[in-house]
Amino acid sequence: MLLTIVLLPLLLGTLATFWLGSRSRLLTACAAGAVTATSLGLLLSMAPAVLAGETVMNAWPWVPEIGLNLTFRLDGLSMMFAGLILFIGLMIILYAHYYLSVKDSAGKFYSEMMLFMAAMLGVVLSDNLLLLVVFWELTSVSSFLLVGYWSHRPDARAGARQALAVTGGGGLAMLGGFVLLGQIAGTYELSEMLGKVAMIQADPMFLPALLLILLGAFTKSAQFPFHFWLPDAMAAPTPVSAYLHSATMVKAGVFLLMRMYPVLAGSGYFEAIVTTVGLITVLFAAFIAIFKHDLKGLLAYSTVSHLGLITFLVGLGSPLAAVAAVFHVLNHATFKASLFMIAGIVDHETHSRDMRKLGGLWSLMPWTATLSMVAAASMAGVPLTNGFLSKEMFFTEAVVGTSGAFAWLVPALVTLAGVCSVAYSLRFVHDT
């Protein structure tokens, strides 16, 4: 069943949309939507078992000589991420049908989107670490194709190459870390590693493995100092930005941190590195976002900042921090995908994303303006929105989850980051 969820978009979705692309734009979008909805239906059919506390496992041998097997795992964490990938993917497919020009190839767009969707599903459902690497690199390749979709534009080609170089290089480092981890544990199955944590962390090769795996996670989720590729990838069509760079691809890094937490955390190295990188990223990117004039540029840096927030919470590792991290993944995917699509609507109707040239669109686009204010309020953490709840948890953990002589500095920095998030959210609404 889990293999079917991945294979539907990978084989049927990719081939069907590519074949229909030159025949009917509507049928191409319908085919992509039908495949996505079917995979979502299969996933939801297993929700009762997962919600009851079960872990669904499916396994088939592939290349057992090197430990590479088709082993899939569905638990609460992978259920949430797979649900996000498929549900937001369904919304993006509908949006893209109306967004893309008749000059844009629907077959090319939807087939690449299906390939990317399958790769992300493979990442979040894999239990075998080598299999996870296969899908991880497939996300890098498919995102390269999607970011460079408008291949006639130099900025799109440059952004695609940069994204591939950074995330592909991080993936290579992660492969090295997984190989070391597999050699230490004697298995590449994550479910089997969970019973060998003490032995793994006592091995002298554990620290190099940890650093390589974290390098892969930080590059994928655009954490400082690897943040630069994400804003440069905004040359992609807005449906791509909304899907890859807010809801799915950039979440792969934080998913990896959450998935590998039981194996990697507890030594002290994981917590120190992850919280430090997350804290630097959340403040640095939030400050930069305030000064961006391009709508998608502002949203790109705010995405980097929110990913830093989630990374920081994962590093803290307390029960409430874990809840806040998972909750903010959901919240961020909701409001940021919405805001990217709103930016696409503004660009589509006004032919500009420069906030210095926009303004007063409320009278012309009241529905879009209303929705943008609701989504921006959630991004800013205004009370009565979902973003408010997860940010309050974030602030609480910044206070109670840190100790030492400079413990006061962490709450001060995250408060400053919160002020910056309100500032860029206000600017997004006010200037547009």
C-alpha cells in the first residue's frame, strides 16, 4: 500500500501528464489531480491505524547485498508530512491550471510536479536510509527542473543550477553520514537502529556521521550559511515556489532532523549545533526579509526564518518544543503556501511583484486582500490565528528551555526575531 502511494505519482502521474500535455491542458491538470487525490485517499485509509498508535511497515528486498531495501514506514510523523505533500499538492495543481499561460507547457509542468511529489513522498515514508537518499536526490533533480521551468530566463537557469549544487552537495554529505551510521549499527533500517542508540553514540565515528547528516539537513532547509539558494530560486513559477519552497522540499531538512532525532540526539552535539544554527537563521533571515521589495523575495527570506524557528525547536528537544515544532510545520505550510499563491495572483494581475510599484489593491482585489491579511496575520503570530499558538510555544521554550550565564540572550534574540516577523508581515499587507 505504501509503495503504491509513491508509485502512483512516480509512474502513472508522470507518464499520464506528459502524454496528455500536448493534447489537452484541462485533461492534464485533471489527471494530475486524480492521481494525487487517489494517493491521498490511500493514505487516509490508513489513518485510523496510525492514530491508534500503530506503525505500518511494508518491506521488499531490492539490493540486499549492500543493505538497500524497499522498506517503508508510516507513523504519525510521516502521516502528517505525506498528508501535507498530497493535500497542498492538490491545491497547487488546481491553482497552476489557472496560473500558467497557454504558452507554458502543461505536460512539462505537471509531469515534473508529479516526479517531485513522488520523490518527497519517498523521503517521508522511507525506513531504509539508503532508500531515503535515493528519493532525497530525486527531489534535488526534480526541483532543479521545476525551478528552471522557464528555461528561456537566465535567472531561472542560474537559480536552478545553484539549488541543485547546494542541495545535491548536501545530499552527498548526508549519504556519507548514513553510510557511517549504517556501518556502526550494522543495518540501514531506521527501525532497527532505534534499539542500538547507546552503541551508535559510543562509537568514535558517530560525530563525523552526525556532522555529515546535519550538513544534508541544513542545506535542504536553507539554514545559515546555506540560506542563499532559496531566495535565488524564486525565479520559478509561483506554483513551484508555493509548493517546493514553503510546503514540501524545504521541509525535508526539518523532517530529517525530526526523523533522526531518536538516533542522533542525547549526545549533546546534536542539541548544541541544531539550536545554534536555528537561532542564527531565525533572526538573520527575519531581519533581511524586512528590506526586500519583491513580494516573493520577502516571502523567501521569511520562509528561511520560519525554518530556522522549527530547527531551533527540534534542537531543544523538550516535549513542548517537539509539539511546537510539528505544529509550526503545519501552520507554516498553511499560511506560507497561501501567501505565495497570493503573490502569484498579484503578479498575474498587475505584472509586478515590486512593492514600491504596488499599493491600493484592496479596492480592486478585495477577496485576495482579505485572504492575504488573514494569512499574514498568522505569519506574524496575531492572536486567534494558528501561527499565534505555535509562536507562543516557541517563545515559552526559548525561556524555559535554555540555561546558563547567557540564557537571557536566547529569549531576547527570539523576541527580536518575532518583532521582525511582525514588521515584514505588516509590510507585505500595507505596501500591497
